[in-house]
Amino acid sequence: MKNTSEIEELIYKETESRLNEMQDPSYQYPKRIGKGDIIAIVTVVASSLTLILLCMVGVIK
Amino acid sequence: MAKHEADYIKQETVTGAVPMLFRDRQYSFLDLFLTTSGFAIATWCYTQGAYVAQYLSFRQMLINIFCFNLVWISIECLPVLFAVRYGIDLWIWLRSVLGIKGVAIFATVISMANFGWYAVDSQLFASSMINLFAGLGIPLNAVVWKPVLGVFCVILGTLIALGGPSVIKWTNRFLVTALLFVGIVVVVLCFTAVPFSEINAVQPDTSLYGTALGRFMLSAEGNVAFAFSWSTQALVMPRLAKTERSGYWATSTAYGIIAPFFVFAGGVMALAMFVRCGYYESDPTTMLATLCGPGFALLSLLMVAFANIGTQGTGSYVNCMIIKSGLPKISYRLLVILAMFYVSALTIWGWVMDNFGKFISMAAYIQGPIIGMTVVDYLIVKKRKLSLKSVYFMKGHDAYHFTNGYNIVGLACLAISFIVTTLFVYNPVTATIQSNVFFVTTGSGFTAIFGGFLYWLASITPLKKYMIRDRDDLEIV
């Protein structure tokens, strides 16, 4: 079993190596979300807020 | 690299705070959706539904449960995008908002609070099993068996957590599919056991508050707090996702639709119980046994009981990961074992179960400001860019050192939000409404809005220099 400082050193080196890999221009990041996703999120929030408002003012009882 | 060193690194990647590279990602949309749903479909959802059902009409209950959850889950899941992109969890990002020592303190405090849910979970498991045995003609003494079976559930969950994400993934693939089926059948059975017209005609209990708006918003307080309860745990699993889209939608649909669906099922069962028996019941196993007859009830009880074990396993993994992000030197296995003893003690104590409403609101008051600050920090203040080298404290990168490891501004925003909301909006301990602001935002909702607002306000004052020192250190974007 390694002691704490050796483990810390091991994790530090591994983290450093991974960050270097991510910094490489050839590193492939996960695909970003698109406009369609943003529109869907806004629609969900807006329609939910509308229904909540209708309940709050007593239109939906 | 020696084999045991490679194994250790692998373990630290999936169960630790090392960033996860794209090539290591294990979870498709379906995997993440099922795993997160497995976490979300806990039997406490039924408890929450029964609580709300008493005070609202059927239509208002439906909107209250789904819409408040959808609004807040849609917002609080936005930072899932950075979790997926960088392969890190929320708490790593929060080092740049609260400071490394601030994160260590709050990650521990919030996880200690989160574990309260798992005490509820294990107690519900115990009730389920006692009812199951009663259904089989074997009566068990609840005083003796409830703590024993509760601790048994915690131990089984611990074994799943020790297996890590792969074991959790396969456990949930089976459990969640079965439970989704049970949930749908339960709702259908409730509507057939009691005519919908009778459920729809139940008049709300007006004892909670004198006005309809007051009852609606007090119920909303429970649902907002419920939505917040996932927040600090929600951004741990998405680091395993392969795309931002799958990470966001798998997480938000699990917490925003699947969990509320089970809350709704609990509400319907509580209303059906009221029509049939004249009282609201929150124990799903009792409701099932009364409404659906012995045959189906036994099968459902069995599945509900095992759902609790899956929840224990995933919850233990996620919360130990949260603590580990603040205290990275502690081994994951040790944390899981310590969590087992802690949750077992909470299970035997029973306070959380007896004070469910207070408990979720109090926990939400800490989580709310963190949600608000995280969203504002991610979208507005840091504009989706973080210094990964500073957040991992690589040599020569100290943008997030702040004041001896504490970001005083972030911590102050959190404390002010907590205090102002408790004193002037809603006191979760005494359940007292302090002002009319509550009828617009709820107490928990206000903590998030106010926390985010304060953080943004600080970022446009001279404090900006203290808060954002990383703009020259953005080497990985």
C-alpha cells in the first residue's frame, strides 16, 4: 500500500497528463448542444411558468 | 506503470476527482437516463406526492408537481454541460466559486444532509419488507425489525456502491425498467380502483393556509425543495456521458419528468386512499395493499423494496464522490464504509422521516444559493470557460486560491441568501411565511434567485478582480 504523499503524487501526475491531453488541439471534446436543445429548454420553462401563473391567479382551480 | 498503479488510476478516474477523458466515457443517453432515474425513483417520491395531494385540487396538484420541478430542474441542470465537456463534476467547478476549503466544508455538510434522504429510503425499505412479510402471512414486530431491515438495506446499497459505476449501471438497467412499469401500472390501477371523477372531486384540506394561493405556494415550496435536492448530486453522473445533449436531457428528464411522475403517482394514491378510506396515506406499500389487492401488491412491494436498495447504492456513490471532490485524499472505499455507518445511525434514529417537510426545506436553503451562483457563474460571470489547471491546482496556476482557500465573496453570497430568506421570506424550521415574496418565488426558490443575483451583483463591482483571476489562464477551453 502506498503512503498518502505517493498517492497524491500519482494522482497529480495523472491529472497533469490528462490536462495536457485535453490541451492538445487534436483532443476530441464531446459534441456541444444545438439551437434545437436551447429552444426546447426555453419552451419547457416558459410553458411550465405559464401553467403555474394560471394556477396562482385562480384561472386553473 | 505497474498494474496496481494503473488500477488505482482507473479507480480514481471513475470514483475520484481526476478529469474523465472523452475516450473513457461509459454512458450512452439510455445508460445515464436509467441510472439517474434509478436514483430519482426512490420511494420518498410517494411520500412527497401524498404530502402535496392533501392541499390542492387534482389539476393544481398535477401542475404543481410537474411544472415547478420542470422549471427548476431545467435551470439547475444547465451546468451539466460543463460537467460533460470537461469530464468533471459540479464540485470541482465550485472550487472556483467557493474556494477549495469552502468546497471541502460545503461538500461535506451537504452530503451529510443528503444522506438523510437515504435514511428515509432505508426506513421505507423496512416498511415495505414488513408489509411484504405480513402479506405472506408472517407478521414481523416493527419495533425490532424496522431498524434491522433498514440497516440491511444500507449494507446492500453499500455493496453496490463499492462496485462503482459499472455495477450501478447494470443494477439500474434492470431495476428502473421494472419500476417504470410498476409506476405506470400503479397509476392505472389507482384510477380503476377508484373512479377518476371521485378523485377529481376531492376537496383540498384548507387547514394548511387560509387562501388557495397560500396552499398552492406552500405545496410548491415542497416541490421546489424536492427539485433542489437533486442539484448537488445531479452533476456527478453526467461526467460519464458521451455528448452534452445526452448528458443534459438524460439528467433533466430523469429528475424533471420521471421523479415527478412518481411524486404524482404518490399523490394519486393518496387521493384514492382518501376516497376509499377517508384518510391520506403516505406509505406506498400500505396504499398498494389497500387499493390494488394482495396479488399485485406483493409484486409491487417487492419491486419497490428493491428500488430502495438501488437508490442506496447510487446515492452512496454520488455523495461519496461529492465529499471526495472536497477531500480528495480520502479513499473512495473508506468514504463508502463511513457513509454506511452514518446512514445506519440516521435510520435507527428516525428523526429525518419524522420531520420530512422541515428536512427537505432546510437542505434546500443551502443548495438553493449554490444553484443560483453556479448558473450565474457558468453562463454570465465565467461565460462557460474555466481554468482547469487552476481548478486542479497545477503548479504555477493559482487563480482559485482566493483567501487561504476560501472565496469570501461566494461564501458571503451563500450566507446572506440563507439568512435573508429565513428572516424575510420563509422560515423552514418553523414553517412560517415572513412576507408576500414567498407567494411569488417560494422560500427555496428565493434562495437560488437571490444567491445568483448577489453573485452577479458582486461581479460588476470592484470585487470582480477578486472573483475572476483566471482570464489569462484559460489554456483548455
